[in-house]
Amino acid sequence: MIRKARSIALGTAVAALALPAAAADDGAGKSYTPPRPPGDFTPPPDSAIPDGPMGDMIRRGRELFMHTQKLSGDYVGNGMNCVNCHLDRGRKASSAPLWAAFGMFPAYRGKNDHVNTMIERIQGCFRYSMDGTPPPADSKPMVALLSYHFWLAKGAPVGVALPGRGFPAIDKPDKPYSVARGKTVYERECAICHGSDGGGRKAEGTWVFPPLWGSESYNFGAGMHRINTAAAFIKPNMPLGRPDLTTQEAWDVAAYINSKPRPQDPRFTGELAQTKKRFHDHMCLYGTEQHGRTLGAPDGE
Ligand code: HEC
Ligand code: HEC
């Protein structure tokens, strides 16, 4: 259930415990442990982006990462930008920073049961988090985004889980999470920015606070739809600027926002129970009764 968060935490712990290169032995096979990562990694500043065609491509990628709505209609189907979940232009530790991701691919992902390249990982966020159609591997937007990921990881080790990768594993709550308690937390701490209807806010046609549920939000297939993943994001990052929720409150509010309707899982087979069984065997409320409706049921059912 907490598989992904746990594997990241484990990776970090293993990396932290690993002994220096002594373990590096050509004959060591599976027991090989990479050298210890060099402490906290700091990505290069934007001012160091080079001039010329490579620099132009990195800047283009940064622009698309922050203003992904520019790809709205082509590749993006909702109101989100990449930076909404990967804070501080993809730099913030504990907010799935790009510098910690780049050197960890290709990697096997249980989600699709094969080895994914970095490009396919990015395409995954387009399909689910952006509720869109992923840009092809060699399209300009993809090359630009990939270049930006590469740039932020400049100087980072390859194949080593750096501290700060992903969202940090969050402790289990004392009491089972509660949608009802989460509603109280939401109204007190979150509605002021994200709106009492969870729909986010726009100013002069541009999103200023991203939607948390509804048609403009991430879809049911997205990582953020997992209650544990959302709780792990919320605890160190929200409310924005003063993340001070208790562990229990983070779980409760994560359950509440994920008890609300959102775009269908693109893997929907046409049948809710089957889709739930096949793709939602994790901590989520898909296919359960919420607010008087079956969550994820197509309209009219
Ligand atoms: C709704 C929130 C959300 C949005 C929007 C979003 N992502 Fe993600 N992204 C996630 C989550 C959740 C994960 C999984 C983090 C984890 O494994 O702990 C993730 C993981 C990733 C990873 C892999 C991180 C790692 O360390 O393995 C990359 C790369 C990535 N996203 C890129 C993007 C790009 C590029 C965009 C925009 C096209 C984007 N994301 C938009 C939520 C989002
Ligand atoms: C001060 C305004 C503010 C408050 C209060 C706030 N947020 Fe956010 N939140 C933001 C902004 C802005 C972003 C996007 C950050 C970015 O793009 O850099 C965001 C992003 C998010 C995201 C990821 C993007 C998405 O739309 O899914 C989630 C989830 C989230 N907030 C949940 C919460 C929860 C839960 C609370 C209450 C505990 C909360 N926020 C309180 C401003 C706020």
C-alpha cells in the first residue's frame, strides 16, 4: 500500500547507511552498494544556465514546467502546472524534486509493471496528474522538459537515491483517517486559497491557486489520489508557506480531498468494480460511497 513512499524512504535509508566505495567489487553482483551520496544536493542556479541552443532548450523546459497550461488542449487536459506539485520550479526537497529523479531512471515501476525511462516517467505525470495526452518522446515539449530535468541534476550521482527525493514517508496516523475530520481541516486551513469547492482560483484567466478536486484537477489514476501520497505531500508543504498540520490532520485532509469527484482514470475499463480491482489496490477511496455517490462512477450511474 505505502509501497512507493516506503521504497523511496528505504532507498534513502540504504543510501545513508551505505559504506564508502569499499563495497564496489566487480564480482559483488547483487550485493553491490553504491557509495554514500555527498550529503544534501543543491541544483545549479538558473543564472548558470548556458547561452546557446542547449541553454535555450533548458529555459524552454523550465517555462513549460512552470506554465504547463501553455500546452493546454494539446497535451494538458486540466488546470494544473507541473510546478503545482513539484514546488519551487522542481527544486524543493521533499516535493519530488527533479534533480533527485533524473539519475534514478530507467527504473522498474509497479504501476505499469515494466522498466520506465525518464521520458516515460514524465509522460506518466502528463497522463494522470495533468489528465492529458503525453507528448511523444522526441517532441519539442518533451525534449525541453527532459533538458530541464537534466540541468537540475547536473553534478548529481547516477543511480543513488538522494536525500529529499520524492515525498518523505509519513508516519501512520494514530486514528484511522477520517473524511469528516478532514473536511473541518480543509475548511479551516485550505479553503482560503484552494476555494471552498476545491476548484482552485484564477485571476485574469490564469490559475493562481490550483484545483484540488473537480474537472480541472488530477485524475483518479494520479499518484496524488493515493491518500498516503497526498498526506506525504501535504505534511511538509501545505498550507503553503507555513506547513504546520499534525500528522493526523495531514492524513484526514488528504482523505477528504480524495473523497471528492475528479476526472476518470484513463485506464477505466468501462466497469467500475473491475477498474477498482485492477488499478486501485492501494490506499484510496475509488469505488466507495462518498458524499452520497459512488466515487468514480460515470455520470448518471
Ligand atoms: C497533481 C500533482 C502532480 C503534478 C501536477 C505533476 N506531478 Fe509529477 N509527480 C507527482 C507525484 C505524486 C509523483 C510521485 C512522487 C513519489 O514517487 O513520491 C510524481 C513524480 C514525478 C517524477 C518522478 C520523481 C521521482 O523521484 O521518481 C517526475 C520526473 C515528475 N513527476 C515530473 C512531472 C512533470 C514533468 C509534470 C508536468 C508535466 C508533473 N510531474 C506534474 C505529482 C504530480
Ligand atoms: C496560502 C495559500 C494556500 C493554502 C492556505 C494552501 N495551499 Fe495548497 N497550494 C497552494 C499553491 C499556490 C499551490 C501550488 C504551488 C505552486 O504552484 O508553486 C498549492 C498546491 C497544493 C497541492 C498540489 C497541487 C494540486 O492542486 O493538487 C495540494 C494537494 C494542496 N496544495 C493541498 C493543500 C491542503 C490540503 C491545504 C490545507 C491544509 C492547502 N493546500 C493550503 C496554496 C495554498
